[in-house]
Amino acid sequence: GKVVYLDFWASWCTPCRQSFPWMNDLQASYGKEGLVVIAVNVDHDHGLAEDFLQDNSANFKVLFDPHGRIAGQFDFRDMPTTYLIGRDGKIRYVHNGFYLNREGEYLSHIQTLLNERSS
């Protein structure tokens, strides 16, 4: 029954550094409306992910996927890639990369999903 913002990221990803503060804001602003932000790190070296998180705080759930078990269920090439999953559990939107000038589009997609009723 939640809307999930599922983000795949890596420590070497420059746009990911911009997306983390934005995802913190999303979780704070829309969490009570039913949004859950989950960021999945795909680094093989856990230490690199931890170093990234020291510099980029995450006020949302972070999972580590060094062997690609979660990532392997999705077909993506860009970092970061975000899947917006509706309350019905289906992927509704995919955002390849992270661009601050597309914030309005991202928010529109999130708001659309939050406004839908689960069936």
C-alpha cells in the first residue's frame, strides 16, 4: 500500500551526490503520505559505500547489494536509476540518471502515485 521510490546508486556516481539531499527531502516531505525511499548501493566494496555515506547522509532506508541480487531483477544501465512503484506494487515510472532541472517531473510522478488509491 506504499509508494516506493527505489533508487540504485554507487559511490563513484557524481549525480548520486546530488540526489541524496533530494531523497532526504522526499522522505521528510512525503513519508507521512505513504512514500518510502529505498536506496540500493551496488558497489562491490562495502567500504566505498560507507565512505560515500559519511559525506552524504541518508535519512531513508539504504540497502547494500554487492553481489547484484536486487539489481539483477531490474534492467538499468545509468547511475542512478530510480523506479517509482505504485501502491499496487507495479513499476510505474523509471528515471534514468538524476537531473535537478527535472525535479518538477519527478515530483509530478510521485504526487500522481501518492494520490492513487490502492485496489
